[in-house]
Amino acid sequence: MTSAPVKTLIRGGRVLDLDGDLDQPTLADVLIEDTSIAAVAPDLPAARTAGAAVIDAAGRLIVPGLVNAHYHSYDTLARGLMEDLPLEQWGTLCGPLAIGRSTEEIYARTLLGAVDCLRNGSTTIQDMATLVPLNDDHVDAILDAYRDAGIRVILSVSIRDLSQVDTIPWLAELLPDELKPLVGTARDDFGPQIDFVTRQIARIGDRGGMVRWALSPSAPQRCTPALLAAVGALARERAIPVYTHCYETRAQRVFARDHLDAFDGSAVKLLEASGLLGPHVTIAHGVWPDAAELDRIAATGTNVVLNMLSNLKLKSGVAPLLDYHARGVNLALGCDNSSCSDVQNLFEVMKLFCLMAAVSTPGPTPITAATALRAATLGGARTAGLADKLGAVRTGMAADLLILDLADPAYVPFNSAVRQLVFADAGRAIETVMVNGRVVVRDRRMATVDEAALRRLVERAMPTVRRDFARSRDGFARVRPALEEVQRRVWADPLALNRFVGGPRF
Ligand SMILES: [Zn+2]
């Protein structure tokens, strides 16, 4: 005998459907049974909704939960610590904060990030976790934090087998040997790293559908072709999605040209040769591919997750978003690290996505508010192979949704739901957040997490974090001249590709 489903009725709200009326969405009831949406229709009959807990949604807008499709949980305690640094310098300063952390700190930082995401409307996150050393307890701490917050996660553990100092152009020759460890000289064999990941997948499973596993080679230039081929084979064999950084900066483009001889200087060709292009693969950033590479990304159905906040804060340039869109590439949106965005807020990213099209194109473009909301919902769901489950408030989908208060000034007067959501709201109107049928934010407060207790956990971790960041800053000061020389050479390089308005001026 099966027990009766737990029912929730969200009554009388306007339900935003990307294929419906985007300006004045129709009024409907949303019936949730257990973890799924059982019905979306006006005035559901009482017999259908008997026994349901009722959420009155009069004067409310119901939208699908957002998918933060590129995120790292390791540096949430470092937000606000840095600015005005290009990626290669930021990474040197921030990277040590991922190394040798305590289980308590990992739990606290992960929970804090999850709360930030949920309160800003992200109900699913793709966390590309960095764990040094690899440790079962630390994976458990991450997933326990996500369980306690009630957020859905696509989790990957970043792997690499080439050192940081060897994968930044010219840096190995510019730095004396004794300073190289300050940037990173670790070159770990990839076999044990892949074994670790597969063991976690077998050990933990999907936790009732709330966890989906992915594979993450850190970036093509940071991995040997053998590592990439092993990931490509494993992903195909197990049908696991893959997320990898690619072409985030001009320095990475220059590095690929000068070091990937066997692949015609193309990181995208290296990925393709490794079986790492296709609908199961998502490239994070994709700021610096050339036209031929954009064609391969599109032809293979590879997804791209754009991270405009992070790209601009780290001076990486503007991704060719209109070129992607014109080629039909599935686009998702992400917020990337908390120390380079510095907030996990897809409302900001959606707005920026729309506005960035004008950087190159003063005429009308197809990057509208609806395009942005689609990228932040269905686009993200597709990167995880979950488009049949996430990204829309429709019958049969998982019950992941936001209820927004239309009395918020962002929606007054109520002219267009989708435009005001993208251009006027920044997440302030979020009143209720539901994930998998469970209310996790109620009346704008976390229903699942005691935030005062969380702040105490964070405060307990901070003396160590501050001590280690101070050390990292001292080390960074010693290698900074070499990193600035790298930057000078990168900008002086005659590379015939520009991702800056009016060309870079250095
Ligand atoms: Zn990233």
C-alpha cells in the first residue's frame, strides 16, 4: 500500500510560462504532490486539492527556480576580499584558500553559499568543487550542507594533472624555482583523482534525486590529453555530464596557441579529440574561442555557461554571446566564484546578459528578457540533462519554483512580468522558494537554516581563513611582478581576436 501524497496548493498566482503570456501571465493554481508539480490550471476543483496545505498566491508571480549553472563553493568566505585583479592574479591570491581546510569550515562555507543562492532564487546549483586534498569527509560536508539548506546540486570535483605555474604563459620562465610553489607546482596523477570521483558517486548516489554528479576536468590546458580522454570515456560510459572551464581569458587563448601544437593551438580541438564536445558537455565562460571553434561548439551541441559578472570583475572580456545565440548554442548562466562576482544572484546575471549585447550591437538583438530567463532556467537544466525535470512550472516537472511579491516596487505598475523580473527586480521580491516540493525560503527568510547559527559557524572559521589569506597576500606580493609581466606580454601579443570594447588598452 502506498501512502497518500503530501499536497501543497499554491492558489491564484500568475504563473510565468516561457511559452505563454510573458507580460501578463495567466492566473492559475499550482498543485504539488510530494516532489513534483501535479497540475497547473485555473481554479483546480476542491476534490483534486483536498488535504493540501495552501499558499495564497494572490498578487504573486510564480516563476521556475533558477539554475546557477557555474559556481564554486570553496571561496564563499573570501567575498569582498579582492578587486581590480585579472584572473591569473586573482587565482594566485585566492587558490590557497581551497587547500587544507577543516571539515567544519567546508560545511560552513558551503551552507553560506547555498543560503546566498536560495535567497536569490537559485534552486539548483552546479558546484565545481575544489578539494585539496581529496577527502571523503569533505565531500560529505559539502553534500550535508546542501541537504540541510534544501538546495538541488549538480556536484563535480575539479581534477587536473598539470601545474598552475606551467599553464600560465611565460610564467615558468619568469619565476625563479623557489617562488613557483606560491603559484602552484602540484602535478598529481589523474588516475587516483578519477578513482576518487567514481568512488564518491558509488558511495553517495543521488540522495533522492537532489544530487546529480558531473565530471570536471578543470580546463583543457590544465589537463593532459590522457586525463581528458579518460574523462571523455567515463562520461560516455556512465552518461554523466561534464563541466569544464575553457577560454576564459586572453592569456588562455595565447597559451593554447603556443602550447597545444598537436591540436593546431586550439583548446576546443583538444576537447573534441578527447570526446569532450557534445550535448553532455558544458563549457564555462567561452570568452575567447574563434569563429571556427564557435562552429565546432555549435555543431556538436555543446552547451556554454556564461558568467558575465565574473568575466568583467576579472577583466576577462565579453563572451561572444550573439555569435553563440546565432549558432543556436544552448546558453546557461552562472555566477562563478563568490570572490569574483561577489554574489550568487542570477537576477544580476540575467540583466547583464541582456545589456552586454549592446556592447557590440546598437541595433535590436535576440537577447531579450525572455532569452535571459530561458537561459537561467531551461538553459541551465539542459546542461545537466535535466530539461525534462527542471526549468518550468508545468505538470510533471520537479516542484522547484519562486513566488514573487508583485507589490514590490519593481513590479509597480505591472507592465511586463518578464521584463520587470529581468530589468527591475534584483531578487528583492522573492518571498517564497520551493525546492523539490519543500518550502526552503518562507516570508523572505530561510525556513531550513538558522542563519544566526550559520553566522556563528562562519565566525568560528574566519580567524584561520584570515590568517591564511594574509599569508596568501604576502606570497602573492612576491610573484606579482612576474604575473604582471605575463599580463603585459599577453596584451602586447598580436592575437587577432578581440573581446574588449574598442580593443584592449594597457
Ligand atoms: Zn569557474
